[in-house]
Amino acid sequence: METISFNDFLKIELRVGRIISASVFKEARKPAYILHVDFGAELGIKKSSAQITALYQPDELVGKWVVAVVNFPPKQVGPLMSECLVTGFHNEHGEVALCVPDRPVPLGAKLL
């Protein structure tokens, strides 16, 4: 594990958002969804590609809260320009479970 400084950590913008739409990313090399995530008035809506198809269906993702990195540069993923990185954890089978807040917080709230 690489050690970073606390100041390095502070550079990462981890924000809370709510998924407003999710659809199958047909052009992806690995099974994935295209997510549109609302981060509130300051950041708006951002798109992301997420390889979370093993544990989630598109219809159950709508309305779900997520934690995402919002200050990476946009990344071209096939035909999609991904604007944020939705976070999650691999379970014992290698499937991704989303990282979510366990209590209500404002859209766009920054992880401290």
C-alpha cells in the first residue's frame, strides 16, 4: 500500500450524489451501466460508466445515493465521456457493491 499525505487526500473530491437514470452500456467491453448522477446545484448532473451489473439492475439504481470522485479529468469510455467515478467495494466474489452514505446528507456533500 502506498502512503499519501493528508494534503494529497484533501485534493480528492468525494461527493454524494443520487442516480437519476441508469441504462445498459451496450458498447462497453465489460458489462456496465451508464449512470447519470445528480450532485446538486453546485456540480449538476454527471455521467459515469459503472461495472456494477452483477449486483444491481438499472431500475433499482434510480434514486440510489452514491459516493463518487468528481474531480478526475473526463475519461472517454467507448462512446461515453465519463465525468465522475462512482465508488464501491469488491465482495468475496469480485462483484462491486456501491459505497453509499447510511444517513441522508445534502446532494453534493463532500466526504471529510
